[in-house]
Amino acid sequence: MVARKILIRADSSTQLGYGHVYRCLTLADELKTKGAQVDFMVQDLPGNINAMISQKGYKVYLLKQQAKDFDVKIDLDQTVSLIRDSNVSYDWVIVDHYSLDERWEKALYTLGIKVFVIDDLAAHNHFCHYLLNQTFNVDKSSYDGKINKEASLLMGEKYILLRPEFSHMKPKVQIKEISSSSTIHIFWGSTDPKGYSYRFSKILLENFKDLKLKIIGGAKDTKVASLEALYPNRVSVQSMVQNMAQSMLNCDLALGAPGMTTWERASMGLPGIYLATNTNQVSILNRLQEQGFCCYLGEASTIDDETFVHKISSLLYEPAKLKKMAQLGFEKIDALGVQRVTDMMMEA
């Protein structure tokens, strides 16, 4: 098998979060084990995790940070210039970025580089060789008229990019009955700038006296850490978690924001309770709820405490519904998607 040279274009910041880079790192790590050379191209945005990419041994090309209004052409010009200066003949470019579309992709395509798009919104037009949308039961028709006819669509849970720890941990999973004394795994993303982890954890602790919480918080989140001191027998706070599958293993259900963690929770048999932290998540969460894959309570920024408590209370009285949801996720998400995608890329 010929060694592949692969460039990944993704960004991270306090505002964007880390999800795009995290799932690209999952892909990069697996590609590297198969002999590929993988490099990253990123902006130097506030609160980024570019240092983490470098620490994992990947070369990082820095694009100049743009002004407030992102300009696709400026990004493209910088990208092409850096590729030419690198003297590397890339076989693939992987782009995981909500602000880049067919204009950017077509230019790379015409340079003779295979273009692999990671997308979960179906909101823009794309021009590529492959497009991956990992959303559960996603309909291919959502890309009708939005993508070149030659592109191959990799759609649905079969291709979800989970780290190997999840496939390794699945044999240990036991789906549990949900009760008023269950343990909830709580994660609101790697940045949680609005403090939702503290807010909703505190509401749960004050209104459901027997629930236990395992909260995944940032190392500097002192408000979340204070909950462990106030409720030492009911709260466990973890930061800088290295193995999320292990962290989830002994929990009963999960609460938090959607993202890659949606699929991680499902693969571990945790019924997921979600609040949207961005308006672009609402349609996906509504669709997942309609399909019995999760419980969607509303937008985190607008839901009031009383409504949140009422909805959680109602769910705890429906253990059969939650168990069915857990079984659906566990069966559908086999956590082998990254192997399927990387095998395809190495052979193409």
C-alpha cells in the first residue's frame, strides 16, 4: 500500500469549540497507524488547541487569523500558498469547517488533490471526492443539488469517527435500569463558555436528592469543582479526561451538549438528554428525538429552571423509554467508523 500524504484543515477556539479538531485527530491518529503522513492547517484563534496537535507529533501550518468576518477567498489563498511552499504533494485534503464550502473545495480539487469533506449540517454546497456526514439515519437527499455528482457520500452511523477506546470498551457495557438514584454523566463540551455545566448540575442536585453526578469539567472551572465539595457523596468532578469511554462506563444516562459526544454516549449505551447550545443544533436534535435516539429538552440559553426540572422528572418516570433509547444507540453505533473511513482513504 502506497503511503498517503494527507492535509487536514480544521479550526478550534473558545467560540468554535474543539469538536472539529478532536474528530480530525481521531482520523489522523488512525491514518498514522496505517503509515500515512498527516499534517494540519489551522488558524491561530483565541483559546485554540493547536499546541495539542503539535504535541501529538503532527506538523502544523498556521494561517493568519482573519478579521471578525471570515472570508473564504482569504483562507483559500493562504492555504494554496502554504501547500505550494511546503513542497509536499498531498494526496488528500480533509476539511472539517462550517465556513468553508464549494468555492474552497473546488480550488483544491483542481490542484489534483482528493477532497474529503466532513459535514453534519447540509447547509452549504460542496465540491469533493467524498463527503462524510455521521448523523444517525441521515438522508442522502439532504444533499440533492448541493454536491457534485461524482462525489461519494459516506452517510450515517456506520462512519462515525470514534476513538478506538470506545470499540475496546463496548464489551464491558451493561445497560442499566434508570431510577431516581441513577448516576448521570455530564459534559458540556471542552470549553463551556456559558457555564451550563455548573448551572444544570446545581439544579439537578437541588431538586433530585438521590441522583449522583459525574461531571466532566475544565481544569480551571472552579464553580463546578465547588459542587464536589458541597456534595461529596453525590458528585465526582473529572478534568482533562484521557479516556472518555472509561469515564462513561459506570454511568446510567448522560446530560449535556451535542457533538461528537452524542455518538460516544450512544456507543456506550447511555441514553442522552440534550440541550442545544447553538441554533444550528436544533434541527439535528429534533430529528434524533423523533427517531428515538435521544431526548431533546430545548435550547440551553432559553429554558427556565422550572421547565428543566419538570422535563427531567418526567423522563425519570419513563425508565422503559430510556432503556430502549440506550439499546438503540448501543446497537447502532459500533464505534468502528474510523477504521472504515481510513481503510477507504488508504486504498483510494
